[in-house]
Amino acid sequence: MSSSVVNGGISFWYADDGLPAVREPLPGDASADVVIVGGGYTGLWTAYYLKKTAPFLRITVLEQKFCGYGASGRNGGWLYNGIAGRDRYAKLHGHEAAVRLQQAMNDTVDEVIAVAEAEGIDADLHKGGVLEVATTPAQLARLKAFHAAEAAFGEKDRELYGAEETAERIRVADAVGSTWTPHGARLHPVKLVKGLAAAVEALGVAIHESTPVTEIRPKHAVTPYGTVRAPYVLRCTEGFTASLKGQRRTWLPMNSSMIATEPLSEEQWERIGWAGRETLGDMAHAYMYAQRTADGRIALGGRGVPYRFGSQTDNDGRTQAATIAELREILVRFFPSLAGVGIEHAWSGVLGVPRDWCATVTLDRSTGLGWAGGYVGSGVATTNLAARTLRDLVQLDSGQGGRTELTELPWVEHRVRKWEPEPFRWLGVHGLYGAYRFADRRERERHLAASSRVARVADVVTGRH
């Protein structure tokens, strides 16, 4: 790894846009109508929609570091329509229920863009859609199956491309096909979270940073500085949920890592293509994700070291040298002409993974406790839909509103069992991602026409299928 790489510092997005001035911590015991734990996208969107719908509500947001410190400030900037758990919801609630959930996600992409415009948030948004490529025969088989499944869930505007059509959009080495959906956009994660926090504060929401919540119980959010009492306490902590009392095995904090290149020259972009600025992914089992940034870099991510023992989370996003090397190898494998390009930044963050890989939204009407999360890496858009759903659930419970299309979506009040205790959790996650990497190598080297059996078994064990 080059010594010139900035490693950690939370993320490239903060290096690019600057760290925010930290807001004051909670000054002491307080009361509110709604207290929201977590100042990431889920918490801020929830505060935004609640306050816009019911301006009289006293809403307090409690954040242990600063708004956007977690996944909201470290992600790949994919605002897209993917949602975790759709296939399982189809099995549990019927195909049409899952179609409604997918349509809500399609609409959410445009909702985020519309709110950003209305609130004057310049987040480098560009709606170029999402392009996912296949580079091996096995990946092509998965891609065609994926494309057919998306169409079956209502994506009639999705397009399937062969090798030549793919190359017209972006020249990925060995690409044999791709699928594209218009329901996606590139954005700058930190610019969005900063703008959203400012918009929420301007509406009259109290945001207290440097205020870790150590315990959540009915009508109480406990911090070292005091307790906030409220009829509704909403947990919006995603990958950091395991740090809360009693939540160690609720959602697993999965690591994902990223690199950002130096700005590319016009000549380099000419060789690559990518004029549409689609977000880019692949069909590998240990998949990659990338975007062309507004300032002409490639920001690319992948799994890296998937999990730290005991559900630990990092402090500043620092990433292992081996992971940076792996991500660079993916970059050069996709774009061989960039073999000499400089990597300027590397970072990591955690995302929340439920045991059945299903994103959920819940409000327990008997206790006033609510939560949303488990996005499994698809949270940039899903947080917005989750927040609007939490708003409607609170409105319904308080008698201020009735049932809505959102409160009837199949992910509402979905329950899932907890993760296994250690060391089984650590052994299982590392073993399974080792299996996925092995399967990807085997498919590349042997040109397998279908997914490796190793990966199919791993999918069953993980609960993804």
C-alpha cells in the first residue's frame, strides 16, 4: 500500500467536504414527544417527515458522535431501488405484497431527489440508473435470472444488454452482459447527510451530538448526560445497534470497505466510457460497487474483512492493507488501463445485517418503542422509505392518522431471530465469505456456466435464500 493513501479519517467523503462542527451534547434530563436514537439517514429522515407532518411535535435526536458518522457518511453513494428481504417477503405475504414494496422503493429514489431539490441540498446527485455487469458465464446466468426476477416484481423499464451494448455504456474488461434500471442515482453521501441535518434543525428539531445512548427502554433513552423521556423512542442505529444494552445479537455489524482513486484524466475516461455516470455493480458472490464521482474519481467498494469478533465496530474507518490491495485488484481487473492510477483514500464502515437478511420497520404499540434498519448495504434509499413508514406508524398509534399504503407494506412488524453467540457468529461469517470468495475464483478460473455449488450452499446457510 502506498504511503500516500489516506487510510481512515472516517471516509473520503469527509476528506472531500470537511468534518462538521459538532453540536452540543444533551445538557441534562429532558422530555419530548418523540426521541430518535441515531443521527444517520434513518433518524434524520424520520425527524424530517414527522416534523413536516406534525410541526407541533417536540422531537429530539440523540447521536453518539456526529450526524453521519456511521454508514450514512461512509457508503458508496448508491441511491437505488434495491431492498433486502424482498424474496422472503414474497414467500411470507404473497407476490403482490412484495411488488408493492418494490414499487415503493422505485418511487423512493425520486422522493429523495425531490426533497434534496426542495431543501436546497446539493449532494452531487445524478440520476444515471444502476448498471450491473457479468464478467463470467456463471455471473451471466445469475444476471439473466436476476433481470427476470426484477421484471417479475414490476420493473418493466429495466433493460438487458449483451456484451456490445454493455461496452457502449462502460468498457469493463471481459463483460459479457449487463442489466440496467433507471431507478438509481449517484450522490455524495456526506453532502446529503449534512444538508438533511441542517434542514431538520431548521424545522425545530433538537439534535444533540456527542451523546451516546447506553440503554433504550419504554419511554426512556438513557445517556451519560441525562435521560430523555418520551412516549415514542425510535431506534435508528443500524450497524451500531449491537452496542446498545440487550441488542448484541440483534443485527450483525458487517464491514464494507472502499477506495477512491485520484481524479482521472479526460483520456482515461475516454478509454473507460461511463458517460452516463451509472452506479456500477457486478454479479459476483462477494460483489463490488462503484460510482464515478462528481470530481472525476472512481469510488469502489467491496466486503474486505467482513466482521469483527464480538460485533465490534471501528472508530475512524481505518482499513487493512490487504483489503485495499484486494479492492485495487478489482479496479484494475475491471479497467486494466488504470493499472498505474493512484489510490488516494481508503476507508471502512459497518452496515446492519439481520439473521434473515430482511430490512424491517416496527413500532411496538404497547411500549412506544420503534426501530428501522437491517438494510444490508441498501440503505441510502431504503432509509427514506423506512422513515416515512415510521412516521405513519407513529401517526397511526397516536391517533393523528390512519392506516396508509406504507403501514401495510410487508416489512412492517417483521420479526427475526437473533444471531448465534460467539464464537459461532465470527466463525460462521468468516467461513461463509471465504466460501463466496472461493466460489468467485473457481467460476473465473474454470469458466463455470452456473453458480458454484459452494456459493449455493453458503446462500442457504446465511439465510439469504
